[in-house]
Amino acid sequence: MRGGGAMVTAERATVRLVCAECGAGYPLDQPRYRCDCGGLLDVRQPLDALRGQISRELFDGRLGSRDRRDQSGVWRFRELLGDYTPEEIVTKPEGRGNLYEDERLTAWAGVGRLWLKHEGENPTGSFKDRGMTVGMTQARRLGARTVACASSGNTSAALAAYAATAGLTALAFVPEGKVALAKIAQTVAYGARVIQVRGDFDAAMRLVQEVARAPEYGVYLLNSINPFRLEGQKTILFDALQGLGWCVPDAIALPGGNLGNTAAFGKALAELRDLGLIDRLPRLVVVQAAGAAPFARAFAGGFAAGSFAAVRAETLATAIRIGDPVSYPRARRAIALTGGIVTTVGDEAIMRAKAAIDAAGIGCEPASAATLAGVRALVAAGALPADAAVLGILTGHLLKDGEAVVVYHGATPPPPGANPPLTIDPTLDAVKALLDAR
Ligand code: F0G
């Protein structure tokens, strides 16, 4: 017996892929990423069958269990992910990042309460592990031999690591010269074939979709266009809200790049509400880098027809250097559902916020810090109340982008919070001179 009772298992036969645009349904047992109409697909979970079968108590009762699935902050919520058997699941486990509350950062952001859920504390250092454990499990169920993604570095690291766990071949298409060194190093080390594309992330994304469409390569695509990735990423919120005792904050802030997480968060919140696990919806606050902000521009245009246009992206937060986000339509729905906000912050504000998060002993990569920078800017502008309770998502680990740290702290003139390394001769006098000077 898997997870729940026989009734749930029987009803799960109705899990299927549904087009978000035209409502057409497709079976789960074939690789498919788009509807015949071109729309993106969602995994439709059988919420009617699950209602009354799952509860906060069911999930809370699994905390502390030795079952590997319960130890994963993804598979602990398995009833909402599909009907995989324990043997099928490819898990490390993942989804065990801390939920931080630091008074200095709350004050810095200017809000009433601030929690930071650290998804950089996943096995490969980013939230991508949550999507990848489900995506790779589905890849194995489909009998895929080769999996692929385009990536600004974190997806490729997660793809490579989970493919290695599952025993599959991995292909990672990355924009040449635009990926942080540590992410390339991970992807290479975990054994993926790294294909550097002369072009930006968006070019690599277009290319990998062409590769996945060509039947002769037999490649299963594991970018967030793949709806199973988003099923895994839903659990960021399941897990964070469970950590908050199922109390819903006023707002949930996250960085937006390819918009997979934004889409996943909208779906997660809708499911939790429909199942009665939460009693209200928080506002989603999506923060984009000012140089890579097509979603924010569309939001400012009221998501009217023609308000969305791809841009040539530029930001030092390389993880979100994305100008043509694949999940735009489903992310738009998530904003509409939650009365959400989409905003932008400049690179300087991102790096200042990152320095604050780092100096609090928490740390994150630049893209993650957009979250805090965005919240601070929205409070200052009066768009978020100063007494708001906010959950922020830190998406990647500090060590993902060491170059950004070294450049920031070594800059002249020194930016806020600069802490450059010092160099001295190996003498006590030199130490004394240095400490006296301080
Ligand atoms: N933060 C980090 C650390 C990321 O790596 C990404 C995306 C995002 C935020 C944006 O999330 O795409 O769901 O809006 N990184 C992808 C990659 C594109 O290839 O690693 P999104």
C-alpha cells in the first residue's frame, strides 16, 4: 500500500496532465510538456479524493519519522505529488533547510515579522533539488535514459546530482561564460555532460526544447516547463507553512527568473486552500532584477494583451538573468490568485541585501537576496505595510557564487558592509599595527 488508503490509491488513477489554457487532458505515462494548443501543462492532483484524507496532523505526524520519504521535505507531502512507490522515488533526501528569524534582518527590511526559508541548504545548494527529486522520479517511471536542461547553473547542478543518483545520463545546456564557477564545477563533478552554448540562457532554453522535441535523441526535459518539477517545488511552501504551524503570513516573497517557482507557489497555495489546510491566501511578492524584469513590466501594464515582451537580460544575479521566462502564463495566474505584487530591484540593492543576509550568518547567493531587497523597497514605498508578517525564500547557497562576494567586498570605494580580507607579513608587530589601526 502506498501512502494513504486503497480509496486514495484507486482515485489517483485520475491524476493527469491538464492544459492551463484550453483544459485538454493528457495521460501521465508519456513525456509531454505542452498541450497541442501550445499551452503549458499542470499535473492535476485528485483533490476531491484527497479531501478529508489528508490533514495538517497527517503531515505533522511524519516529522521525526525514520521513513526516508518522511525525512524528505518533499515526499513528506507525497499524497499531493502523485502515486509513486517507495522504490521509484529518487531522493537524497532534500527539503530540510532552516527557517530563520533574525531581528536585525526584520528591522532592515522594515516589516513586523520576517522569516527566511533557506532553500540553499538543500543537497546541491538550491531549491532545484525539490523539483528535481520529483522530475527525476517521473523520468525513471517513464523509462527515460537521458535527461536534459538549460540552466543558469543551479538546475544543472541538481539535474546532474539526481541523474547520478538515478543512474541516468544528463545533458546540461548552459550560457557560455554566464554561469557562476561553483555551479559549473558541481555540474561537471556530478558527471553531467556540460554543453556551453554561445548565447544567453534564453537561447539555451530554446535549444534544449528543440532537442527534447526531436524523438531521435530520446531526451526527457527537466526544466521547470516540465510540470513534475513544479510539483516538487510546491513543497517549498508546504514545508515552510508547516514550519510556521500552518499560520499564513501576509506575504511570501521570492525572486523571479524563469518563473517556475512563482507558478508552483500559486498551485501550492490553491491546493492547500482547497484542501482546508490553510484558511486564507498570502500575497505573493515576486522580485526581479531590474535588468531582467519582463514579468514586472507586464504586471505594471496590468497583464494586458501585449504587456509582456521578452527582454535582453542583464544582471549580476546570474541565476535570474532571464529575459523570456517560460512559465509566464502560469506565473501570471499565481499573481492574480493571490492579489500579488511584482517588483524590481537594482543590482546594487540586491548586493546590499545580500551583504546584510550574509553578515547575519545566514548567507545566500545574489538572486536570493533580491527577496529581501524587494521587501525593503516595497515597505519604503508604502506598497507593503510596516507591520506585515513576511515569509521570504532564500533560493540558493552563499557558496554558489563566491566571485560575487569577493568583488563586492573588495570594491573601492567600500560599499555598505564591506569586509575585505587583509594581508600582512607573518609578524606579531604586523598584527598589532593592524588591530591598533582598527
Ligand atoms: N534563485 C535561484 C538561486 C535560481 O537558481 C533561480 C533559477 C531562481 C531564483 C529563479 O527561479 O526560475 O523559478 O523563477 N535558476 C534557474 C537555473 C533558471 O537554471 O538554475 P525561477
